[in-house]
Amino acid sequence: MWVEVKYRRPGNPGILTPLQRLTMSNLIRHGRGLVVTYVERKDHTLVIQIDRPTARPATAHLDEVTSEFIECGKSFNHVAVAGVILQELQR
């Protein structure tokens, strides 16, 4: 399993580069992965977006991404992220 972590704030989109997307596509064929994006909103509230990308073994691109959002208020909830990672490892 692998985890890609991003930080997005106003003025910094925190998006995946084409090379990161390609690398993730290759990694997905050999296991599971998560993209964890820590998002700071303009109103200074925080949310964590957790994406679970999947790809069919024969493809070299991401086929589907399911997302989960953790509302955090004024401080990031790292314990919740650790819990999601633990759940993925137990699948």
C-alpha cells in the first residue's frame, strides 16, 4: 500500500502532477493506495479529502476515484487519517 499526501490552500491547488498520476496508475496495479489532501479553505476551516484511486490491471491510467471527506474545523485530524490508513491495511 502507498499513500500520497498533498496540502491545498488558497493560491496553492495541491493537485497531482501528470508524472504522479502515471506513477500512481502503475502502483495501483500492484496494490492499493490513497491520496490524502489536507485542504485549508478561504474561511480558514480545514477538511481532509481521502481519495481511493483504482485501475484495471490492463490499463495505464486511473479508472475510478472514490472520495471521502473528513471535516476538521480549526485543526487537522491526523488520527482520523491514521484510522483510514489502518482500515485500508486491514482490507
